[in-house]
Amino acid sequence: MAGPEPYLADPADLATLLKKPADDPQLLAALRAATRRFRGQVRHPVSLVTDDTTFLDGTGKAVLQLPAAPVLAVHAVEVDGAPLTGVKVRRQAGLLLHPDGCWPEWSEVTVNWDHGLDPVPEDIAEVVVDQARVIYRTDPAIQQVTTGTESVSFAATAAVGITEQWRAAVEAYRLNRGDDA
């Protein structure tokens, strides 16, 4: 299985903004952290994953939600080890429709598939770079700086907040919204 790329943005883009080399370990750590945050909030890898195998539980319903989207190809589907053909796919939503009406409850469904975006959309790359830049510049160990008669306090959670662009990108690419869908 070829997993997702380690970053959702090009390290060179962040390096240009920070005036650091693209292979700077702190820069790459910040970009990795921002990538992990974005993936965690949208609840899927986002970038291309090929030949992935996913194990799901049958639901007793006609539709089964895959844990990522878009679906690029479904190579094989098995229910309790038996091959199943005729499965329909709603690619953008990451849904599988059982050909006979419903996925048997208490069954194990195995899906071999490709999913994700290639290339990663520019709006995602942009917000990941913005977040990585903030992470890079935030020192969570510093809580207060005093110079002469002036004192400034920092809170790591406030310094690494989110922008409206981040919120919009997460909302646009998020899956499995649960109660707030």
C-alpha cells in the first residue's frame, strides 16, 4: 500500500516564507504538525493513497461510508471473505451501495481501493503552510516576556489558533460529520 504523502504542502513554500532551507528540521516538523492537524480535523488522509485495504463492519443498511474520499477506484469488495460484485460507488461522498439491498449486519466488509486528491488542492496547501508558519514561530515554553517596564504574556493555544481560511478549508473537505452534517 502506498500511503499518503507526509505533507499536504510543499516544504519549499514554507521555506520561502520563513527564509529557511526547505530541509530545516524545525520547518519540516512544523509542516508535519500542521498536516496532521488538518488530516485529523477532516478525518481522512486527503492526499492520494493507492492499494489501500480497509476493514469495515456491516451496518444492516444499503449504504456503507468509507473513511476517505474521493474514491478513485474500488478494486475488490469482500463480505466475510466472499467476493462481492456489482457494488456501486458514490465517489465524491465515499459511499458504497450494496447490490442486493443492504450490508449484512455483523459482517466484516473488506475493501481494496484507491482514494484521495492528487495533487492536493491549493486551498488546503495554503492553510497548511499558514498554520505551519505559526507553529514554527510559536515557542510553547515561553509564557511571559518582560523587558524593562513592559511585559507581554503568550498563551500557546491563542498563538496557534485557526484562521477563517483554515475553518473554511476544513469544512469543505471534512467527512463523517456525525450530528452536524
